[in-house]
Amino acid sequence: MWYEPDEDSPPDAGDAEGNDYGDEQIVDTEGQLDAEGKLAIDFPTTVSEHKTDYRYRVEARVTDAGKREIVGRGSVIATYGSFVVNARPDRYFYQPGGNAAITVEARDYDFKAVRMRIHVELFRWSWRQHSNTDAAVLRAADVDTGAVKDFRQ
């Protein structure tokens, strides 16, 4: 799961069409709401082989005494780790020889900043490349999140 680090609130449950989710149904079950209108469910989660978070969509259909169905959706995140790292450039296009400013942040899943040492690599990418494996690293540094690192030559 990826989020925009400048957002003040956690990511929402996705849009009504269900974008941002896979298409595999894991559990289909029925239950009775408790006195507070709640139902606890359990379902299996897995660890990602791609070292990413999984977001699971939960959809509930509740039928009232008048046989009217109401649908609600939400999501939960199964995290790969205890924090997420985002890199955000100050803009997306630069002139040759220009300087790029890139903000790198680490946050926990309560959206609190996490201070840590990270390894950063800058490389040239072209949309014609099918992978980053052929890209040469232009600059690399080990930095602390919250600190500013100058990648200029």
C-alpha cells in the first residue's frame, strides 16, 4: 500500500468501483450483528513475496427487517513491516544540469514520522526501459530521514 505523505489522514477504503484491490475473494460468510450493530470476522492474511503491504477490501451486505439491503465497504492493511518509506520530488521535470530536491520520509502506520538511516540511490530512468536493472546509479548516499542530503555534483 502506498500513500501520499502530505495527507493528514490515513488512506481511505478505495473507491466505489473497488479499484486498488485485487480480484480474489478470500472469505464469504454470514453472521448476526451484535447489539451495537457490529460483527467480528476473521480471515487469513499472507506475507507478500514482493515485500509490499496487502490491502484487503471488506464488503458487508446487511438486510434489515423490511428486506432492504444496505452495502458498506472498508479496508484493512496487512503490513509487511512497521513503517513505509516515500520519496517525493519537488517537481517531476528538470532541465539538464538542474538540481532536484527530493523529500524522503518514513512513517509508521499511525502516520507518525519515523527517524531512521536509509540508503538512497538516484539513477536515470527512461520510459523505454522495461526494468531498472539496466540503469546506472548516478548518486548514492546513506542518510537519516529528516536530514537534507545534497545530490549535486
